[in-house]
Amino acid sequence: MATSSNLGLGRLQARRGKIYPRSAKGLYTRWRWFFVFATQLFYYGTPWLQWNGRQAMLFDLEARRFYLFGLVLYPQDVFYLAALLILSALLLFLFTAVAGRQWCGYTCPQTVYTEIFLWVEEKLEGNRNQRMRLDAAPWSWNKLRRKAGKHAAWLAIALWTGFTFVGYFTPIRTLAGDIASLALGPWQTFWILFYGFATWGNAGFMREQVCKYMCPYARFQSAMFDRDTLIVTYDASRGEPRGKRSRRVDHKAQGLGDCIDCTLCVQVCPTGIDIREGLQYECISCAACIDACDDVMDKMGYPRGLIRYSTEAALEHGWNRQQILRRVLRPRVFLYGTILVAVAAALVTSLVVRTPFKVDIIRDRATLARIVADGHIENVYRLQVTNATERTQQFSIEADGLPGLMLLGDRAVTLPGEQMGSVPVQLQLPPGAADAGSHAIHFHVTSPELGQVTEKSVFIVPR
């Protein structure tokens, strides 16, 4: 049964009509395809890279280990994930303040996969006019063949995308073997199909609806824009009044602007807006309209740049490129940049000085303290040592903090790479060496190769 929200979306799509973006050619189109190839080469290729005999980038949730090439992170390293998310947000704010929604237009996954799916659609169904005629035509063998071929190609791309996504969480070579032998687990099957279905639906059907109605970025972008933000703009002072004409006509003598009202800027727009109506939240700054307009200007013999990347302040004051660039470093940009550099420096410094092993101290809760032979006071601890490297390491254990404090049992432990070891430790104190109560002590766990980690604990002296 359809929900009210689905019915509302259906009515909205019916009223707005399906958008058939026309393909564009030009500098910015080439840049968009460059980023399509770059992002997908990284996404599809990275899981297949090997590092020290294992997958170079793997988020192994079952083993609770994250591999980033030579770096191995554990759940205790959630600080690095938080710092990375903060960096991503600050970078987005900074880039938006400077250059608008170019992330959306060039590297957002929704834009990238929509571009790929549109390319497949154009190859199998034809250009914009041919696609419109095909959709309006009654069903026939030719229409069925084209539609089936398109969806088969879409589903193949979508399922490969879902398979690659799961390959970041399950070793992708093992995953491929499980699929080949029909031994794929239920959760892997679910996420491959779910992510594949989401890709197929979002890039094949929802397309601009995701950018216009589902993505929150379009809604709060205005808070990061100002009059010096670089956006896709239409120069109304030059283009108006618009009107059709022959290229041989002196349009200035007829009182016309440079815009010939060809509507190609609207036809190539993936969200279906008319940039000549001014800045709109639906604009994703993909610059397809710039390429289309520049091509028309070339054919008409007019200067390029009727639609261009510029700022509201630059259009108002008639600034050139150098004057626009001088306005880039303003207080908002400086603030975002300063915080971004500070957080990045803190993250890099933390990774550089990070000790690649961890120590947790657990007291014996059953017996906090006890009197043993010769009146000595004994406390029992359990040291959990995690070797976060991929090589076998040797660790030695020492304790201090009270005069006469003695450590009994093994003082050394050997751990294979990526393993955790639990070491029971007994500490004894001579009678009368300390007053009754809780006393701070320190455990020192040292590796000849990795350095030393010091952890605090307490020694209980009973009354």
C-alpha cells in the first residue's frame, strides 16, 4: 500500500514532469568526467589493493579492527574517526564558503552515479529528443528491448557497486569466492542487494529529486553563502532583454542582449532549473549550463561568459577575475581555514606520536587487598595488552609508586601481531610501608621497538 509521502512525491513528479538532461560538451563537462573516473577508480579499486598480505583498506567489524594501509585502528581509537568527521565537515564548510556547491556538482556520489547512469541511458536510448519520443511512444519490441537493456546495465553497475561496498567490510577476495561458490552469507547478501537497489533507485529514478528534496545540504547551504561566494551566475545586465535572432543581425541595434533564448542552459541542467532566474537552491554548480552557453556564444560570435562562475558582488560591481580572487580570504574563510588547519595538525601529530600498543588495567574485584605470608599486603591486577602492530612484539612490565613495592610473577609477555594478551600481576608491599587507604601507583609496559606506555592504578592498604 502506498504511503502518503510516496503519493505526494508521485503527484509532485507528475506535475513537474520527468527531466531529460541534454548532454553537454566543454571544459567543465570534461572536469566532471575526470572526477567520475577518479572517484570510481578509488572506490572500485581500493578494496583490491594488498598490504602486507592482507587487504589494504578494510573495516573488519567482526574482528573490531580497521585497516588503513599501514595503520591498524581499534574501537578505542574512535577519537580518530571523530577528528576525521570534524575535518570533513570543516572542509565542506570552507569549500562551500569559497566556491559554493561544487562538491555536489563534481564529486557527490549521487551526482557521479547519475552521470554514469545517464551515459548508459543515452547510449542505449539515444539523445534527449530520442529519449523523450521513446517514452511517449506505445510499447513495442524496440522500446522493450531498449528499456530492458538499459535496466540490465544499470542493475549490473548497481550490484557491482553494492558488492564493492560490502568488500570494504568483508575481505573482497573472500567475498568474491563466496559468491562464485554460492556460499555468500545472509548479511553480505542483504547489504549487496540493499546498496545495489539504493544505487539503482537513486541514480536511475530519483536523480534530481534526491538533490532537491532529500539532501539536507541544499537546505542549509545558504547559511554558508555570502556575496563573495563563487557560484554559477547569469549576467542579466549583458543578456537581457533576451530574444531569438540570426547571427547576422546586429542585436545591439535591435535593443537585444546576448541571450538568444535558446533554452539550452535549461535543457542540460540535471535539476531542470533556469539559471537565468537567479541563484536557486536546486543548483548543484555542475556548470553544464556554462558549457552549453559558451558553445552558443561561440557560434553566435559573442564573447563567452554570459553564464559563468562569479559572485553576486562581482556582478554588481563589474569586477574582473583578479578582483574576485582578492575577496576570497575574508573573515569567514579565514576562520574555517584556521580551525581546519588546527584540527588537521592535531590529528597528524596524534598519529605520529601514537604508541601502537595499548594497556588496560583491571583490578581483581573479588579481593581488593589481602594479607599474605610474612604480613605482606597483596593486590592482584590483570593487565590487558593489545599489540596494534602486525608483527610479534615483546613487552616487559614494571610497577612503582610506593617504597618497597614488589611485582611477582612474569615480567615479560610476547604477543603476535594484532592480538590481545591478558597478564595476571601480583603486587606486594612490606608491612608498615604505607598507611591504610588507597595509594596511586604506575604500571610501565615497555617494548624495545615500540616504546613505553604508562598507566595509573591504585594499591589498597587495608585498615
